[in-house]
Amino acid sequence: MSTTVETVSAAARTAPAAVIVAIDGPSGTGKSSTSKAVAAKLGLSYLDTGAQYRAITWWMLNNGIDVRDAVEVATAAGKPVIVSGTDPAAPTITVDGEDAAGPIRTQEVTSKVSAVSAVPEVRARITELQRSIAAAADIGIVVEGRDIGTTVLPDADLKIFLTASPEARAARRSGELKGSDLATTKEALIKRDTADSSRKTSPLAKADDAVEVDTTDLTLQQVIECVVTLVEEKRAAK
């Protein structure tokens, strides 16, 4: 029995410290790809908060809510049941038990999500959900979004803000959206940035204590390696 206790104690001493990592930044900076890869490499959970805002937007569109009416959106904000799976190898999201991973990526949802996300009641509902998921992640978690380090998890162990030039971001997004026009994509990204950065509730912003990583001239692998190093340094310091 003493051997078992000693083994457990040794494992506890050598197990990596659980860390909460907040990765923020605008679209096209590599947030999702980087966050998933870092979480997978380091054995952490992963949460795509943008998918949750897309999910509630998709639900509202499907249920006849006028997403241009902030009062109507606010009234409906508490109705859908959104569940996010946190396995970085296979992240999932369901709304009222229905798989929403595909439907939330449509152009219709993309064009409406900023308006829905700007409604304070929606942000309060989703922020509460995000905090509860992070608190339950015993092994640590990488949470990506636009206001994680500033609003959702201001006490995160490590905050990273990814940036890139509008041209680089548009090129990446155009590559994801096969056949899309580069100029149109760039214009849409800048419009989304303006909407996210100027909203009154939890705008897109870099936290004062965040590490900024410009991904313009970096490959995805280089960005991943950079972030992994930052997380490992934070783990070692805990």
C-alpha cells in the first residue's frame, strides 16, 4: 500500500501544472489552428468561444428571431442549450442536442454573428458558459476568442494576442473559403474588426498583460512552437 501512495505522490510531483491559456485576436490570425494544436500537443482541453456565438446566432436564425432587433435577441438569449466538447482533436458543439458544427459556419451565420454578439445579454450568457467550462478543466485549457484575456478570464495564467496584417489575414481566409475574392474577403475582415473592436460590451482588445505575437511572416508551425514555448515556461514557473 505504501508503494502505491509513493507512486501516486511521485506522479503528482511530476505532472505538468494545469494552466489556463487565453488566446485572443481578430479573424485570420491563426487562432483556431494554433489553439487546437497547442492544446493537443500539451494535453490540454480546448474551447472555441467563437463557435458558441455562432451557435446562438444560428439558433436565433432558425427560430425566427429578428437578429437586427437587440431587444428580441436579448429576450431569447437564455433559451438555447449550447454544449461544447473540449477535445482539441475533435471539438464538438451542439444546440438543443443537435450537432451544429457544420451549420454554424455558413455565410448567413458569419454575416450576422457580430450583431448578435454585441447584445449584452448574449455576451453575459455565453461568458458564464465559458467560465464554467474553464473552471471544470482540471488538466488546464486553451480558450480562444476575442475577449478572453480582457473579460472572460482576466486571471488566466497566460494571455496571448495574435495579430497579422489585413493582407495576410485575407489571404489565409480566402484559402479557407475556396474561390472567394481576396479584396472582398479583406473588406469583410476589416468590417468585422471594426464591429468587434467598437462594440460597447467586451470589445476585441489586447489585455495589458498579454504577449503579442505577430503571425504575418510566420508559418503556422512557427506560431504553434512559439505559443507552446510560452505555455511551457508558464507551467515551469507555477
